[in-house]
Amino acid sequence: MRIDFLTIFPEIFTGILNSGLIRHGREKGLLEVGVRDLRNYTHDRHRSVDDVPYGGGPGMVFMPGPIFEAIESLDGRNSIVILPSPQGQLFTQEMAEELAGSERLLFICARYEGVDERVCEELVDREISIGDFVTMGGELPALVMMEAIVRFIPGMIGQRESVANDSFQESLLDFPHYTRPEDIFGARVPEVLLSGNHEEIRKWRRKMALKRTWERRPELLKRASLSAEDKRFLEEIKKETTDEHR
């Protein structure tokens, strides 16, 4: 997979692209990344990328000219062009997995009041939001999406089971995880995890995933595919919670 970022702050990308699994993926040839400075596609002495909005109002808007030229230069027409935007479709785990099947992605990282609407109409394939909040630019949302997407590339994660068990992969949150020591300041690892009984551990983890989802994100359960065992666990969870509050 190849991912390109179009930005006026290329230095933002240096740390994350040269760290951890992203760096390993690039070194193994699983991932190609290009960071392009939008100002390199300007033609005035100030290297201007933005201008005041037609109709008046506060803030500045990214001009279409440099973006059109950059997309043409990067052969962006053969990429899925993504604009991180509060007006976009909400980013999900399912969307990350879908985009991971693409050969090329190109993120336009805007700032200020966003981009000229003609960029959205003519160039952008997907406007995507990472949540109901506003950041100072599209760089960090683009990096968040990249991290979620590339985890699905075969070979990026050493243990594919880790991806399969991720939160949201089954419309459920993840179960709690523990490691050494068994006891720290009186807080102990649940005994079932020390038992060596794999079936009981599986049941406990499944029940805890259901419990967390029911307590923190109950709306996810509406789209989860629940087995008869899952439904029984949920009934137990609800009864145990009721008993705790008596």
C-alpha cells in the first residue's frame, strides 16, 4: 500500500512515520509513505496556500489551485483521495478494514476554515471525521486513520490474532488484559487467568467483553452478532449488576 499526505506542516509526520510498527512496515516494503508540502505547488513569492472566503466571514480557506496541481503531480486520480473533515462520515473499524484493501490513499490535510468546495466536488472521494470535535488541522486525524488502516495490512502486525480480537472488530469492546506481577499493592490478577483452564479463560474474556460493551457502549450490542452463550452472559451481567446495587 502507498499513502500520501498533502500538508503545509510536513514536520508533524516525522516522528510517527519513523517509529514503531509504521517504521517496520516501511522497512519491510509493506507500506510506502510520501509527505508532500502543499507550498511546493504554489507560484507566488509568499508561497500562499490560502485566501479570504468569498462572501466574507472569519478565517482563511485553502485555495483550490495548489491542491489541484498537487493531486495531478502525485497521480492522485489513481488514489482514493480522503479529506479529514468534521463534516465527513464517521470513521469506524469497518471503514479502516475496507480502506486497507486499497492500493493507494491520499490525505489532504487542510487547516483554517477548510478547503475550497470545488476541491471536495472534483477531487475528494471520501470526507471522513474521526469524531464530533474540531482539531487545528487534518494532520493528526489523517495519522489516526493511517494507524487504524495499516494494521490490517498482512504482515504489519506480528500476531494476526491481535487484530482479530481488537475492540470494535465484532462490534464489542475488548476484554481486560493483565500481565506480571500477579499482585501489585493488593490488586490481584483474576484467578481464572492463572488457572490454565483455556475454556474457562475464553468464557471469562467473552463475558468481560460483553460487560464492558454493555456498561460503556451499549449501542454497539444492537449490531453485534450474539450467540446463545453471549445472550446468557448478558443476562448474568444484568442480574449481577442489579444485585450489586441493592
